[in-house]
Amino acid sequence: MTSTTSWTVEQLTSGIGAEIVGADLRVDTDADWLREQLYEHLVLVVRDQDLSPADQVALARRLGEPTPAHPVVPGHPDHPEILELDAAQGGRNARWHTDVTFTATPPMASILVADTVPRFGGDTLWADLRGAYDRLAAPMRSLVDGLEAVHRISPLAYWGEPFDTALDRTDAQILLDQAASVPPVIHPVVRVHPVTQRRALFVNPGFSTHIVGLSRIESDGLLDLLHRHTVQPEVTFRHRWREGDVVMWDNQATMHYATDDFGDAPRRMRRVTLRGTTPVGPTGIESRIATDPRVAIR
């Protein structure tokens, strides 16, 4: 355990996840300390906060620069930084993904507030992509260190399988048209954290379509291996939500999955993301928009 003032940090697993006890995130916080804890534990849980939308945005501004809610989905009517995730209106996330990696500068971190949670189910899982990289055998680390992957927005990437029945034909067409306006990007398969300098895998099932320069068989096989490797229980953390919870995560070294096991019960969350930097790989390769259609297409 470590503490600052009256706050206590309780580690939840050996590699990912910690709970901050005794905090009131509505008042001024030691932003530098909070970011240090975030980079160390990757996921921070703070219970019983009941943050209003304005409180949530204010917290985000203390920790960094909030981005617009989403590149193609409109934000909260009064707070454009907030993405509302209502399970009854398409806000289900039953697929592993890292937020917004289909852009050249994905978010540094995300802050999620629970407004309404189901009586059972609806947990969120996070995978430690830093720990997953460390657990690869040395020859595998050498292989992936120099690779790049294409990421692109999938219109229904967030909604898992089967596709969310809350979306009608018109909704689906709008999502398809909006996704077509976002160009694919190329990221290193391994990202060097801009603060800690630790390496982490930087591919996810939601948005990574293929590895540059590999055949379809090679790319699909390697991505499948990496995806299965990163969701082993030993490198994941599962959070059981309570109303009023705030969870923050380092979007540079994690991916997450919201379990869709709560039937028709209401589940309403809201997310703010913080602006990130251009990812860089171990060999110095940087993320960029994919301008060559022969590389981007799959």
C-alpha cells in the first residue's frame, strides 16, 4: 500500500489494477501523483464518487486535455467531451478493443463513470498489454518489435457479436457512412510508453485489421496468437461495477471488454478520453495515416 494525504492505494492484482480509497475526485487532486499511479497500475478504481458530467470533465482537465467524445459519434449535448454509453441505445462494448486506435494519435487515457448498473452482470475486463508483451518468449518479442499493423474503424466494432439489435437499418447505414470518412492508420505492433518507456503490445481485435507486409495467412495467424495471448487470465483484471464508480485506465498499454451478460437491464455509463501522443515503436517507427491503398486495404 501507498498513500498520499488520506488516500490509500490498494493493488488488486500483481500486474494491473488498483483501488484508490478515501478520495473525493470532485475537489482538487494531485494530478501528477494520480498519473503516476495510473502509469504504474494501468487501471484505477475509485468507488462512491457520483460525479456529475461537469465534475467528470473538470477531473479530465486536471489530468490532461479532453478530446471530443468520439471521432464519429456525437457527444453529450452540454458536454461535447462526454460519450454516453447507454446499453439500450447501442452502448454495448462486448469486444476487446483499445479506445480509438483507428486514429494516428489515440487517447492517452479514458475516464468512465457508472450512472446506472444492472443488478447482475455488466462487468468490464481490462487486459495488461505491457504484461502480455513481457510474457512473450524472447524470439516472439524480437519478431513483433519491428512490425506494423493497420487499424481502421469498424462501424460496429464496439457492439460485439451478435450485433446490437438496438440498431435499426438507418442507424447501421449512418455508422457505415461515418466510418468511411475516417482514413486507416498504421501503428507499431509494439508501443513504447511515452512516460515509462516500457514496451506494450499495441494491437486489438476491435480495430487492428492486418499486419503490414505479411500474407493474409501470416497476418491473421499472428494477430490471433497475440490476441489470445493478451487475454490470458493472468494479465487481465475484472471490475464489478457499482453506481458512482469512476474507473480510469492508461489507454496506451491496455485494452478492455464490457461483458454483455445482463439481458435487458439498464446499464448507462459515460466516458471522457484524454488526448494522447503519436505512438512510437522500439525501432523508432511512428504511427501515421495509411496513404497507400495497397497497404491499407484488407
